[in-house]
Amino acid sequence: MIYIALAFLDGILLIYNKPLAITLAGLLILIIIRRKVHILLTIFILCQLIISNYWFSNYENTQSKKMDWFKNDRKVSGTYSIFDIHVKNKKFILGKVQINDEEITFTYFPKKLSELKALENLPNYSNCFVLGKIKNDVTISIKPTVTFNKFDISSCKFETSNDISTYIALHKQYSLKRLRDFTPYWQNTFAMITGDVSYISPEILDVEKELGIYHLLAVSSSHVVVIAAIFYFFLNRFNVPKFTTQFLIIFTLFLFAYYTNFAPSALRAILCMTFVILLPKKFYTSLIDILSIVFILLCISSPNIIFDIGFQFSFLITFFILISSPILKSLKSIQSVLAITFISQVSSFVISAYYFNQIQWIGFFSNLLFIPYYSLILFPLAIFTYLYIQLFTTNHFLISLINFFYSLHDQYLIKMFKYFEQLRWFIGELNHVYVTYMVIWIIIIALFTNNFIKSSIIIFIIGSILITKLTTQPQTRFTALNVGQGDSFLFETNNKHRILIDTGGKADKEGDIFEFGKDKEKNSNSISKYHIMPTLKKRGISNLDYIIITHPHADHIGELEYLINHIKIKNIIVNLQSYNNKLLYSLKDICDKNHIKLLNSSDINQITIDDNKIQFLDTSFNESKDI
């Protein structure tokens, strides 16, 4: 079955990555010849390549026509289905709208607080009259987004439906309100049960992503395993018949799939577990056959799922763990845990490097601690809390328990690894050829190492260094970054010295003076997240020699605090005369905490970087109200 799935995948890759497709086709033909596969089965396997290529080509054409509609028709006016509404930063609405059979993310900034509260309580799948404009910005989202400038709440009508999705959506709204009213850390509980992380602070999500444990907070296959294990344990204790136990587990898991809006990683695990429970062993030779069947079924039924990063992570990690199972069985328990963690990191490496330009080395160590902590403590606690608040209100013992385990998580466990947060390993932008090389390299690690742990780690480290060198060749260049209203310039040299001049930032009005820590929850830092940091990552820049801030207007210094917390900075140069005492003390404090040297441009006059000199000219006027 695995050969059929690989041929199916190869047909997809022919559309999106031809070098990798050709390599996979060659590998598949080699395996077929060596295994002496029957001619009829060989023909059937090769037919899958044609079928998948045709299927996804048609899908691409259909999607292209849909996207053309969004590009050509940029105005939205009419009554549309609205759902998944969230109030963000107590300032604006973020939600989903159904337009042209596509779920599109929308934003809306209400003019009155009463309107914000009314929208927050709007039932899911309400049909409302809206006016707005479609945006196509690939730096923020592959799919188009829409900004509403009018949202007529009085026109909203909720149409009752017997559809299970509607009932689940209503129940999630009810449960969310109960969690908010009666439990602490309700955002985390809601995220682990539903997969909706939008209520969690962006700062917390950033930390979880950098530590490589974000998959534990959102819905993943580990949640599915825990749910099945809990049900099996309790039903088995009460001597419930095997058939009934299996039925209840499958029913609960598919209900969970509905509850998480069919999160791809969870759906993969649910389908695999269902097939293992239902299919007699004579119908499959190994678990890889089950994984292959699920892969083909999901790709045929929902072609867009192949582009989901969670789906790609889930299948690759599971696949490589399964093909490494003969080696894992020969290891002792602790060695096996270390090996599985290592395999997970290696197999997810291509995806992390391609999408995020980063090698998640911290995740190897953090997951050894956090996977057991989430699986054995936080997720079971979230399940119990979610069930408890359906019928009951405040329970002091439950609240104390939640506070204890999350305080331990935030104040001790996270801080243990947060010290390594700035020691990131960025990798340059990968083209299709580099991706192909990396896949071959990972297959070699998984299949052809005799002394698994030692030699695999050595090959992985050498390969990581090599691919980093190849993709981050230094060059002297000056780049104006796209930061909107303000300025931000990146200067690089052949000797890997880098200077950032201003950071950009958002100002409510022209001439706004920036204040560190002010309205932190309202600052999305979208300029850093979608423009500055992606540029630095794609160029393999994990540290800056200097950040030069010309003056403390918000649109020039607004992203500095975020950058300090997300990249290693050696020196910051400012004109001290431009800063009031409060801002200067805040800047000195944050520099001291992060071991950054703060320099006054008036004292140093100029800096020399390789053969380049940057001279500072003092253009400030003490009598001026401006800076």
C-alpha cells in the first residue's frame, strides 16, 4: 500500500516540485525492481501517479478561478454567513465569512463599544449585511482577506438548522462563556479541546512556537491518543464489552473531530485509529498501510488538506517513526523516547526549514519534558474542566489545581527553556532543489544508519550546517524593508555584519512618541512578524551587530521591543537628546536585561563595519517641539 501512496504523492509533486517528484519516481522504480513487484501491481501503482496528477490539476484550475474572482471583484456588498467571531485586543473583530463558497477571514473595527459587545454575542452562522473590501496580501495570508467598513447588526438573522455543525458551534459558544465565567486559564482549556488558539495572547503563542511545543497547545494527534487511552482505561475498568468500548471510542473521536473543525493532524490520527480498530489484521501488513490508506482518502476527499502545515507535519513525523520502528524495538525505554523525539525533529525539519526558515533544535529538548506534561497532566485536566463546567460552576479545589499546574508551567518549565530562545538557528530560503536534497538526506538518516542514535545525530548536524552555509551566502547589500508609514533599512556585509536602521512601527497619529510596554496587548507587532523577521530568517540572520534608532517616533522605534525579545542584538545606537527621561530609563532597562550595549550617537560620531563607515549627524533642535 505504501508504494501506491508514494505514487499518488508523486503525481501531486509533479505539479508543485518537479525535482522532488523526479527523485521520488526514481526511488519508487528502484524499489519496484528490487522487490520484483508483479507487473499488474506495477501498472496499478504507476496509474496512481496519473490519477493524482489529474485530480490535483483540476483542483488547481478550480481554485485559480475562485481566486481570480477575489482578485477581480474586490468589493463586498450583501448578506453573508458570519461565524467564529472573536474580539481582539478589546479593539476590533476578527472572524470568518462565507464568500463564493470560500471561508475568508475578516476584520472589522466598530466605532462604538456597544457594537463590539453585540458582535461578540452574535450566534455563529448568522446572516448579516456587510460592506467591505477584499485584500490580497501573500505576506500575511495565502488566502484573500476582507476588511468590513460597515456591519449592520440589526440585519443579522440566525437560521436554525438541524446540522450537527450548527449544534456544535452553539455548544462551543456556551462552553466558552462558562469557561470564562468560572475557570482560570480558560483560553488554554478552550484551545486544547477545540483547537482554537485565537484567545491566547500572541506573546504566549510566540514563545510556544519558538520552543517547538505549539503543537501541544493546539489540537494534535497526541490529544487523540490521550482521549482514546482515557476511554479505554475507564471502560476496561468497568468490564465494558470490547465491541461497546471500541464503538464509544470511535464515536467520541469523531465527535472530537467535529469539535475541532476537522483539524487535519487530529483527523489523520482519528482515521488511523478507526481503521486499526475496525479492520482485521489480515487486511493490512503494517501500520504504514493504514497511514497510506488514510493519506489517499484525505487527499481525494479534500485536496486542499495537502497544503495544511499541520497535516504535513503529522504525516511526515508518523511515517518516519513507523519506518524506524524496527530500530526502535531494539532500544531500551529511555533510548526509545529519545530516538522518537529525535526522529520527530528530523522528519519535521524540511517543513520547519521551508516554511519558517528555522531549525527547531530547542524542540528536541523541550518536547522531552512538555509532551509528558501536557499528555499526562494539562490535557486530561482540560478535558475534566470542560466537562465539569457544563453542569457546575466554581469549584475552589479545581481552580487551585488549574492555577498550580499552569503556574508551574509558566513560571518554571517555560523559563527553563526561554533562556535559549534567542539562540535561534535560522536557515536561508529553500528552492525546490534544496528541498529535494534535504528529503534524500533525511531518508538516509532514517534508513541507512547502523548505529542509529550516534551516527544519525552526526549526519543531521553536518547536513544542517551544510544546508545553512549553502542558503545563507553573505553579500554586501542595502535593503529597504516594507514597514508601511515609517522606515526600516537593513545593511549587510560580506563578512556577516548586519545593521538595522529603524524598525518601523504603527502610530495612532503622526509624531507619536513610543512608550515601552504601553498598550502591549494592543500591539500586534505585525510589521516584525510579517516583514522584518521573515526577511532576517530567509537570509539566515540570527543576530544583529547594531540597531540604529534615528528618533523615538512610534513609526521608527515601535517594533524595537519585539525584536529585542526575538533576536540577539549586540548594540543599540540612539540620540539620547531625543528621549525623555521615562523612555530613556525604559530603554536602558530592557537593554540591561538582554545584555545589549546602549550607545549615544553623539559620543561615537561614527562606526566602522568592514570597509564601510557610518557617520552620525546631529540634526536635533532643542527649541523644536518635534524631535
